[in-house]
Amino acid sequence: MSRLSQGDKVRVGVGIAAIALILMIAASGWSGLFTRWFPVIQIGGFSIGSKPVSLEAPIDRSESFAASEVDDLDIDWKCGSIRLVAGDGDQIRVIERVAAGDYEMDPRNATFTQEGKTLKIDDGLPDSGGTYPHMELVVEVPCDDALMFGNVDIESVSSTIDVERVVSEDLSVASVSSNITLDGIRAQDASIGGVSGPVEVSGEVYEALDVSTMSGGVYLTLTEGAPSEISVSTVSGAIELDVPDGLGFTLAADTVSGGLSTPFELNTVDEDGSYVIGDGACDIDLGSVSGRIHIA
């Protein structure tokens, strides 16, 4: 496969931006996108698309589930914060907090349900129709290296997302404008997608790691081993990748105006123009239109 020309890179960047915009619209809905970015239309004191709710007392509730009965986590939490952290005991504890106040959308309909071996956590909000309330979610999982989830799927519009020390076969995080931090994770495969906001990942991924953003920086630190494939694409964000000592990899790095820096000697080139370090076992593909790329 031939390397991209400058024109091709620009077209790829435009394509990524278009796809990101489509994802943003799909994630939030046309009317929700409109009401978040433009003032709500007022007619005689009534806000089109809004259903005002006055919360006189704060919401502070929790529910617990037996970790041995849960294989998968499915989280849909649009705005506020999502924290998936190590806790005590052998239970999965789900905590929701919402401050008292006036809200354009009703924050009282969140649900925590177990369907078979899947724990589903949903904020109960519609996909569009107004300004989302700030809702805090904490999910505590047992601090047990033997506990491995099958699938962990997190979707959000603008929640801050923090995932700590979670072990799973497949980890997927998708958001529109969140700050995403995955710290100390261990996963077979990990996929992270967003439109804006930085992405920080540290830990171990064994098979494939895929990260795509439009305007957020991507900062990856692999602590031990490495996946067979690493793919990172962004339009205007920087890419920084720290790989384990002694890792052999094949690097394809494309940027239009950001530049590439690395302490590795990039002398050996294979047929498609990629750089080969050591045995070249790990395939690394990094692409940014205007962000700098650094690998160390």
C-alpha cells in the first residue's frame, strides 16, 4: 500500500471531520444538537422542546449487584460525569447523584437493571430536546484481578469519563465532547471514539487498540506488552504514544502540518514506506492533519 500524498492526507482529514460531524448528530439528535448550540426559542415564556423540572431535594441513591452474576456492562449516560473505579467487597455498586435545582430535562428517570448477565445503566434521558442535566455516576467494581468483564460499553454526549483498573475482553467508549481518561486498564481490545476532548489511556491492551477523535489530543501509555495493532486518527489533536521498552513495531505516521518526532532511528523502511523497528511485530498507524505526532 502506497503512502498518502499531501492531497490525499487533506482529503482524509476532511473525511474524518465529516464522519465526526455525522457521529455527533447521530449521538445527540438534530433537535438536541440545535438546542445545545443555539439559544432555545422562547414564545410567550415557553421554551420549545423543553420540559422544565424543579428538583427540590438532591438525588443520592445506590444499588448493588453480585459481580459473579455480571459479565457485561452497558452504560448510557449523556451529561455530567462517569467514573468506573475499583471498590471494596464482591459487589458492583452503582451510585447516582444529582444536585437540587431547576432542569430543562427530567433527571429522575435513571435506571440500573440486570438483563441476564448484562448490567445496564441508563440515565433515562431522551436523545434530544433540550439541555441535559448534570448527573454524576459512579460504578464501583470489586478490586479483583481475577474479575474480567466480557464487554464494557460506555456511551455519552458530554460526560467526563474516568475508567480505572478495569479488566475486560472488549472495552468501548464513545462520546461527543468528553474528556476521556482510562487509567490502568487491561483489555483484549479497546476502542475509543470522540469528536472533541482529550483522550488519555494507560495500561495493557493485548490485541487491538483504536482511537479516533476530531479535535482532541490523544495520549497513550502502554505499560507492558503491546497489542498487535494500534490505530490513532485525529484532525487537529496531537498524538503521543509511549511504548514498552524493547517493543518491535512497524510505524506508519502521516501528518500534514504537525510533524513527527521520536528517539527511535527510523532507518529501515518496508515496501509501503512504513518504518520498521526491531522485529516490526506491532502494527502502528498514526494519522493527524494538523497535530504533532510523537512516539517514544
